[in-house]
Amino acid sequence: METIKEIKFDRELNLEGLVCPVPIVMTSETVKKMKEGEVLKVIATDPGFERDIWNWSKQTGNELIKVEKEDGKTVAYVRKTSEGKEPSLGYWIRFHALGVKLHARLFFLMINPFKKKPDHFITFTAISEGTRAEKFLRGRFGSVLIPIPDEIDPRCGVVLAVRGEDKARELYELLLKEGFGVEAIYRKRNKAYEKIYP
């Protein structure tokens, strides 16, 4: 297996200091302009970039050659493939619009004195899995898609928020059975979040 210092690359993208979702958007836009077979070296400090680059390469079909941590940075090497299909700029604009919508939804949920607040949160392997799950459920179980609380994970992400542990477990099992990338259930008590399942 090649070490990081042995991998030859055609372009380098330094994204230190940038936060989600900018690093993965810039990576995708750079790969889109490259030729088949070319390798991009990406350096990022965002804590969610490692997970983002794995999910992005799986979704786009580009080859993730290697990912390593080096002095608090994530260093990734990506090879553009003939099968690779990077999202369009329109996709990323919709992605940003989704973030604005979810934060607004969370704000109104928290200030509404007539609505009981969710106390259980289902996490996902990727934002796209959460948005797919939201479309599949269409509000069943009283579920609502919101940004992931920083106390669960400071990286970009979404959770399905519901009220009640039984409802959360039933929802988790349904999504798992239907092939969605669910990760875990967290319960909120006072201001603390704890993982309760699996």
C-alpha cells in the first residue's frame, strides 16, 4: 500500500480553516474540472471532512485512494474516474438552501409554546440519508428533520427528531429495514444528550 508521501497527484487543494459544507463543495467542483485519471490531493481541517469525502466518493463513483490524519488535518487523495458524476452547482445551491430551511424549522420548533419538544434524535451516515428518510416518512411518527445538535456531533449533519423512546426505536427499525443509513438514537435529558441505541 502506498504511503501518503508516495502518492503522485496532479492538483492540490488546501481547505484549511474552511468549515462544512465548503470543503466538500470545493472538492467536488475541482474534481469536476479535472480529466479522467487525474488525482487530487485535498487538505482539510474541518472535523467532518473525512466522513464527507467517504460519502461523496461513494455517491459520485470517484475513487478515494487514501485518507489519513496528519497533524490535526485530514489529507485525502481522489482519482477522477470515467464513471464519476459530481453534483452540479445547482445541487450545492439547493444543499445550502436546505441548511437554511432546517435551521429556520428548528428555530420555530423551539419557540412554539404549544408544541411538545422532541426528546429523541436519530442520526444518519450522511445528510442525503436523512433527507431521503424525511421524504419517505412524510411526517409520520411526528418526525421532523432538523440540524444535528452540536452536543451530538459538531460536524454538519441532520437528525430526525421525535418525542418518546418507543416511537424513536420503531422509527429507527423501520428505516433500517427499508435500507436507510441510520446510525444511532440519542436521548436528550435537560441539556445533555446520551446515545441509547444501538
